Amino acid sequence: MLIPELPSYLSAMGGAEYKGFIIGLFTLTAGISRPFSGRLTDRIGRVPVMAFGSLVCFICGFLYPVFTTVMPFLLLRLVHGFSTGFKPTGTAAYIADIIPAHRRGEAMGIHGMCMGVGSAFGPAIGSMISQSFSMNALFYTSSFFALLSIVILFNMKETLAEKERLSLKAFQITWRDIFEPNVFSPALVTFLAYFGFGAVATLSPDFSEYLGLSNRGVYFMVFTLFSILIRFVAGKLSDRRGRVPVTIAGCLILIIAMVITGYAGSVFKFVTGAAFFGVSMGILSPVLSAWTVDLSSDHNRGRAIATMYISLEAGIGLGAFLSAALFANKIQNFPLVFLVMAGFAAAALVYTLYLYKYKKPASNVI
């Protein structure tokens, strides 16, 4: 709900040059908190970790109207990142606990569809609320939805069999809590693929204004609608055909999406780029999640998922910073930005092709 409106909101404060920090700071904290959320997920339970993430969203919605200058706003974006650092880690581990392995891709696809519904309508509704009422009304509405999430969590049964009490020991992070070597391949592909997401999240509002789209959430809505349509099919297909072949298809479409978006001189081309981008992310998101769970064991599932999400946040954050730096508030730089993002997607494609050609398949993972 917030993403499409925050760049202009920050510009109105006098912080136009800090647009890359809107996504970058958020993902920085999310990435830093992943090792803690993964460790806590494996020790105190999936539900408490999910609840903490939702609680951060709830509180931040009430603080945005208070922090109305550039630096406090950026500080709040940093804090808000804890929500994404905790909630998805607990959720993915919870789903993996309750779903049989042979339907894992399908389940991640369904999970992605549910996320997609919120991501599709959130930006459009957010823009509508801010334009019809105010930015403060938008912030309070976001808190209301976070509260509904917390209410649902109170009625969910914990799936972690052996839980520990919360203690200082649970926060003692080692290198293995930061990086799970077994999931290196999906983590690397995730890192490279999500550079494009960081660029889109940062620059699509400016691109929308340039093309005359008053609702800055249109790109996100089209992107997510197409993402929803493909997620279930992609996850199910990866259960039957393997994770790597389906990942290859996702990377190819992502390259096409970046090129079309970068050279979009009309609303039609811009929306077409959003559709291709939605299909690519709709393929990659559930398949990379399922691939990560495939390579993890029951006792380190939270850590493995946290590793994937650290890679995801690193890709988004660096993509946001890099795209903002390359863009430099100059419309003529849009093609350059998205060609560079296509280059990262191409690197992900080359790596997955290497896996498919040279690595022996031990299971349906390859």
C-alpha cells in the first residue's frame, strides 16, 4: 500500500535525492534481521516470529504521521524493515511443516497467490486512499490490515515440536545462522534475480508520472495480477519437472521484462513490461522457495529460509540503491537502469543453465 506513494511523499519533504533509501533501508534491516528470525523460528516457534513481524507493521503505521522530516522518516523505514525480516521467515517455515514434500512447490505457489492478492490491490488502493483522503489515512489503514494479521495469528497452532524459552542465548548468532551452505544455489539465483525488483519498486512511481499515470500503483497491480495467475501453475510444474528447468524459464522472462520496461515509451509498453515482470516473479518466487526447502532439513529449516531471504533482501536493496544512483532523477536514464538489471537476470540464467547441464540430478530439485 505504501510503496507507490512514498517517493513523492519523501520528495515533498525535500528528500528527492534519497528515493533509493526508501526501499534500500527497509531491505537492509530486513536482511540484517533474517539470521535472528531464522534462529528464533527454529527455537521458540514459527507463530511468535510471524506475530512480531506483523506487530512492527502495526506500530510503524502510527509513527509515519509523526516522523515528517527526512532523517526521522528514513530512520522509520529502517525500523519498518524488521517486519519483512521476521514475518516471511516464520510463514515459509510454517508452510513447510504442514505440507508434504511432493506438493511443496504447489503449496508455495498458493502461498504466493495469497501474498499476490494483497500486493496487487494494495498499491492501487493505497494510491486511491492517499489521493482521496490523505497520506495519514493511508498509514493508519496499513496499520489496520497489520492488526488483522495479528488477530489471525492468535488462532494458529504452533508447528515446532520442540520449543525453547526465549532467552539471550537465542540471539547469539554464528556464521551458520547467517548462511546455510546447503542452499547456496537458490540463494544466489534469488540474489541476482531480485535486483530488478529493487529497481521497479524504486523507479516505477517516477516512470508512471512521466507517462501520465496518476495512479502510481498501476504497474504494481498489473505485475502482481499476472504473478498471481502463474504462481500456482509454476509451483506445481516444478514439483513434476524440477526446480532448475522452471527457474531457467523464469530468468528468461525476467530479462525480457526488464528490457521492455526500460524502453517503455507509452503506457501500453509500460503495462506490458509489468505483465512480463509479474510472470517472471510469479515463476521464480514459489520455485526458489520450494528449492530452498528441498535442500534444508527439519532442524535447520528456519535458517535455510532465512538465508534465501537475506539474499532476496540484499538483491532488492542493492537494486534499489544502484537504480537510484544510475537514474539520478533523469528520465533519459531509464533504459540504462533496466538494461543493467537485465544483466543481473542474465547472470542468474547462466548459473541455472550451468546447473542444468553439468550437475547430476539427485532428485526432482534439478
